[in-house]
Amino acid sequence: MEIKDTHILVTGGSLGIGKATAKALIDKGAQVVITGRNKARLEEAAEEIGAIPLVFDISDLDSIEKKAKECLEALDYKIDVLINNAGLGNFPDLGEIKKSDFEQIFNTNVFGLALLTQEMVKPMKKFQSGTIINLGSTASLRGFAKGTVYAASKFALRGMTQSWQHELRRDNIRVCLVNPSSVMTAFNQEDRVERDNKPNMLDSNDIAHTITSIIEMDDKGFIPEVSIWATNPF
């Protein structure tokens, strides 16, 4: 797909991977809407990179249909690429897990993501083209200590991605799962301040490069899943 003049929605676009990806796409000539929960931070990021901001809490499931319409309106009722980047982490020990932990994480990482995608697929089917990129994690591939809630959400996302691949290929819609390992971002930071990057660790631009490469692949093919690891983070 040629990125220039495409219409793209990036959820969770005010920080980290979402912001870096939106910037990379805008630099290539795309029209990009970014979403986020914090209005001030979202508008600051949008002004910096040239995106269109839309305040949207994807965990508010009852608002998704309305917000999806607002996103499409901001994109002139055309969407070429949906990047499901918004996500949360929660890592309690087994024995300390509460029902609310699952509700918090799954409402964002699974339920909200699926309901938003369902709305965005409608115009993609109409135009018989589109690309959906889901931001998973290496936690989509294997569990880890304290990963009960988070890994479960990413395993669910991997299953949804594979299901959508089978459903949507006949409509010329490509669906890809991107699995970063540890990336130096504000993920799971209470103050939402991005961590200082280390030369041997992955950063947001590495994942943005992967995502833009997937989009730029000729439309006759797609990459079902890709994982990105730091070569030597130790």
C-alpha cells in the first residue's frame, strides 16, 4: 500500500509506540487521527506531529459506536488503516487478582478493541480494501510470572487476530499482529512519563518502522504476525 494520501486511525496515539507510528505515517503523507484519554496530552502530541486529535477512552464500551463515527468523520469517511495500539497492563500475583483487574485490562485490550474494529471494518468492506494492525506483545506468545491478566488479554487478541484474518481476506482486508518485546515507553508507568531509552533496548521508533513496513507491502500479500526483539538487551 502506498501510504501517501491514506486515511489512518491510531488508538493510543499520544505517547510511545502510537505517537511514533503516527508521526512516521504523517511524514509519509498520511492523514492520521490519534486517540487518547488525556485531552491535554493528546492535543499536545497532535500539534507536535501534525495529527488530528480525538479524545476517546476505548474502555468506555457504551461510547464506541458514537466515537467510531466521529473518527470516520474526521477521516472524511474513509479508513485505509486501523492501528489498534491502545493498551493497558496490570500484573498482580496469583492470589491477589481481583475481578476488577480483568475488567480493567480486558475492556481496553480486548473488548473495546474488538468493538471499535467491528465499526471500522464496515467502510473497509464497502471499499473492499484495508489493513488492520493489532499491537500485541511477546506476552501474546507465552505467559510469565505475574502475567495472568495481561498475558490472557494478549492471548485473546492473538486469537481474535487469527479469526479476523480468516474472515476478512475475501474482502481484501489484511490483518496483522505485531508483538514487541520490552520497549522503552511509558507503558505501565503511573506518571505516564516515558522511560529513558538505552542504546541496546528497543524504542518506539523501532516498532513504528515495523508497522510502516507492514503497511507498505504490496496489497496482494500480508504478514500475519511479526515479533520484534532487542538483539542484546542484557
